[in-house]
Amino acid sequence: MWKTLRGSRLFQVAIGRMLAAYLRLVWYTSSLTLEPADLYDWVDDEIPIILTFWHGQHFLMPFVAKRHHRGKVMISRHLDADINAIAVEALGLGTIRGSGAHGRDFPRKGGVAATREILDTLRAGINVAMTADIPKISRVAGLGIVAVAHYSGRPIYPVAIVTRHRIVAGSWDRASIHLPFGPAAMVVAEPIRVEPDADDAALEAACRLVQERLEAVNARAEALVGRPAGSAVHGR
């Protein structure tokens, strides 16, 4: 019965729009600290950019974009991700369906087509947001995000958005279910640029830098909302 229900487009649209409405409630009732405080004074000069973050910290990412920004979010083709895609589109962004994978799973999961669409999107001057993790391995950056920067020539901006009041799910990605009416922080790191002539060693170094900067912005964001880094306290 649940399989039938979750496969229903009507059900998915209803839940996706409810999720979008809930996320708006969280965002607009939270007291946000932005770091750097002048981010939006200069980031427009860098557009299009590649925004990256850890899987499980994606729910509030659509709010990074201002009204005049165009952006697309990479979301997997998995059935459960359809609701996330509907919510993202209800919040004003486009979606790119596909995900990274290893070996023979790569074409099945839409990785090749999604990568082409990401590169075409960036060439059109539209920002792209995507997770940095290796598929199903939480908080470990993979080479996918670095490859996109390499072939597009666009900078990677690592970002973290956290709230003090949240529930941490028991899923592999430790998804944060944010709660309204509390402190929130958004921290963005210095951009990472990958040269067009980068060799394998340079790509690996860029991947390590993505890892380091994501860890740093998450630790800083947690500190700004008054929680220890990596905190998994459930509830308020």
C-alpha cells in the first residue's frame, strides 16, 4: 500500500508542496547569521558557481539563492527523491535528475546524462548545487564535484546551513530535519578553482580541499548556533 501511495504523482506533489511550505516556515522564523556577512555584495560577480554541501544538509539549500539568481539542484532519480525535487521546484529552483555512482551503476543512475546537463547549465550562466559526498558514504568528498569544476571552469563554493533546533535522522546521510523558531547559521568557504590542465594529482588535491573546507564551514556553523561540531542531539 505504501509503495502504491508513494508512487502516486498526486501524493508526491502534495507532500512535496507541504515540505516546501514547512521549509519556508523554518527559514523565515529562524534567526540567521551569515558568514561572510558581505557574501551577497560580491558573489554575483562569480556567477555561475557550483555550490556544494554534505548530503543530508540539503533541505535549506534553496534559500541560498536570492530572487534574481537562477539555479538548479542535482537530485537523484530514486523514487523517494521525487518529493525533494517537487519541493525544490516549489521553492523556485530547477532540478537535474541523476546521481554519481561507481562502475556499472553510473549509466543506470543517470550520472553521464546528469553531468552533461550540469555542464550545459553552467555554460548557460545558471548556478548548480550538488552534494559532495561519495554515494552512500556520508561526509567523504568524491571526485565528482571536482570533475565538474575541472570541465566547466567554474568555482566550487562549499557551504553549510545548520539550525540549533533539529532532529537528526538515522539515515546513512544523517539528514537534518530543521525545526523553526531558533538560531540558524549559513557559512560559505573561500572558492575552490580547478585549472583546465589539472592532472590527477591536482584533482585529488582539490578533492581534499573540498573535504577540508566543508568540514571547516560545518564546524563554524555549528559553533555559531551554539552546538558542538557533529552534534546529533535529537529535538530542541
